[in-house]
Amino acid sequence: MTLHPNEPLADLASDAKSQLKHFFGSEASFIAAAPGRVNLIGEHIDYCDGFVLPLAIERYIVIAAAPNGRDEVRLRSVGQPEAVIPLGEKVGLGEPKWGNYVRGVIAGFQARGHQIPGFDACFVSSVPSGGGLSSSAALECAVATLLEGLLDTTLDTKEKALLAQKAEHEFAGVPCGIMDQFASAFGKKDQLILIDCQSGEPELVPFINPDLEILVANTCVSHDLSDGGYAARRKDTEDGLAAIGKDSWRDATMADVEAAKEAMGDRVYRRSRHVVGEIERTITAAECFKNNDYADIGRLMKASHDSLRDDFNVSCPELDLMVSIAEEIGIGGGVLGSRMTGGGFGGSTVTLCRREEAREIATAMHERYLAKTNITPEIFATRPAQGAHLL
Ligand code: GAF
């Protein structure tokens, strides 16, 4: 199968409910779902006050849960060790590692004065883990949504996304920007999310053209953003901004970057060139989507990928190969544009294509990638999906 289907949310929910029954013997009182995301353009600039243009994808983490009357939380997820979180005191880091995402969100609610009731929960997921599609943000936003249900409270969506981002910073050790948690929390069917990362305001941009398809190709080469590469990039951009002497990247121009080239040194110069260029490209690309005019989109996506590969150094041979296969197919074969998406160091590419040719394009990408790498990729199509919600 070269174009993987997206498992319906109802099937994921019924799977999570059966697991809750099987492992804990209880019926679900709450079912929460939150999607992963794919970013069309605007990479590694959410922590530089830039603009980003992601969408929530039709891939979800779903949690079925029930109160357990105990002073602890018990968690099960396929292929992971059981996690138990004692609730007597302020929740901190613990083992196993995956439970820390949940701990981080619980800590966020505790910090807001909430008393967390003991509960049991089972997690199922259709967001590929390590695929650069924000499975961790989906997990955090799903847990936050579940806690809203259990506590009978509703957080403002922005507050919920920021709470989830804090969990990622403090409990997963990744100093991420706001894109992933915003996309998972604010996702809307048929809408892209243009996020102004300076003001923290999302704007919905309709994506309703029936002739277009978004293909996500997971190279199945996995990444770990907590291993230091991500934090190092973020630090480089801070050094770049300091060398320019401005308060925000939003006020910086390419001329500023060139003027500070010597003071920056080559690496920070290239990182800075990426930031200024990518902010410009994202603003232009957002206009293309708003005007339903895609003449420039291929050029913008290519320039974004090239800059991430050559200046920001977050691509890898497998991502470059997947993008070059899509580029070979080209506009004649129905590909409008393609680039790596997400944090990089492995993960996925995003390809905008004509819907009519999507299946053929996915087949060609699958076959050529497999032939060259001996790795079977996972390719799926998605429309913009609904963000975190209770079912
Ligand atoms: C990761 C981060 F979590 C995001 O905040 C963003 O910086 C992205 O990498 C790169 O655009 O997904």
C-alpha cells in the first residue's frame, strides 16, 4: 500500500475504550483526541518571532480515561511500559520517559491550583512517533483536553497550548517554539493556521480547493529533538540577533545580516540568513494560499528546503532524497512544491500536489525512495483537521 489510509477517529476511540476495559476493567468516562501537525512553510522561525503556516493532520492521539478513586494516575500505551504517577504532592519528572509528557501537563494544571483526581487512561495513536509530525504536542494537548473534562473546566485555547508548550520545555527538555502545540490545539477542519509568533495570534486560512492534496511522506528515519541539535539551532539564532543588535527578528533585514556577517562568524551568519529569508517566504506563501494562487509555491517551498539543508543544517540525506523525488515528478506530474517539514534531523516531508495525481505521486515517491534507501516510507494524504477536543 503506497498511500496509507488515516484511521477514522471513531475507530481509534473504540480501540482506546476496549483497552481501558481490558487493562483497568472500566468504562471510559472521557475520551480526548488531539492531532499531530504538518507545517507547509515557516520552519525554525517560531522561536524567532516569525510566521508559520501549519495545519492539524488527520492523525490523532486518543485517550480513553475513567476516574479510579485512588491517589494516583495509571497509564497504558501500546508498546510502552505502564506509567504510574502519584498525586500526593506536586508532580515532577519520573520514569518511564513517555509518562513525563503527562506529568508535565498535570503539573501545569496543579500550578493553576487544580486538584487532580486519580484516573486510569489508555492511549492509542495514529501519529507516527519520531516522524516530525508533533506526536509529543498531540500527546500534551490530548492530556490537557482530558484534564479539562475530568476537572469540568475549560482553558482558553491559547492558554492550553502554552501550558502544553511549558510541559515540553520542562518535562521533555525541548526548548520548542509555539507552533506544534498551537496547531494541535487550534486546528480546524479545512483551515490552515497562520501563526504570528510575535503576537501569539493564530489566523485561519481556508484550504478548500478540491483540486489540491497535501501529501506527508515519513522517511522513517527518526529524530530526537532533545539530543541538543534543536537547542543549538535556537542558541545560534539568539546569537545572530544579538550580533544584529535588534530586539526582534521581525525588525531585521537581509542587509542587517550582511552587515553583521563578520561579527557573527560563518555558522551564525548562515542561521541568520535562514531566519530572515524564511520569514519573508512564509509571508509570501501565506498570500498564495489566501489568494488560491499557487504559481510561486514551488519556488518558495524549494527555497525553504534548500535553506534548511544548506544554512540551517537540519535536513538529512533521506529528507533531501524524498524532496528531490517529488521535484523530479515536478509540476508536469502534478507536484506543486515539496520540502522537509518540522524540526528535521529525519522525519517527514510535505508535498503540495494536484489531487487527481496524488496516488500516482505517492506510488512513485514510495518506490523510488525504497529502491534507493531500502527503507519503506509511510506516505499519507491529509486535509486540515479538527484540533484537540473531547469526543
Ligand atoms: C519542532 C518544534 F517543536 C517547533 O516549535 C518548531 O520550532 C519546529 O521544530 C521547527 O519549525 O517541531
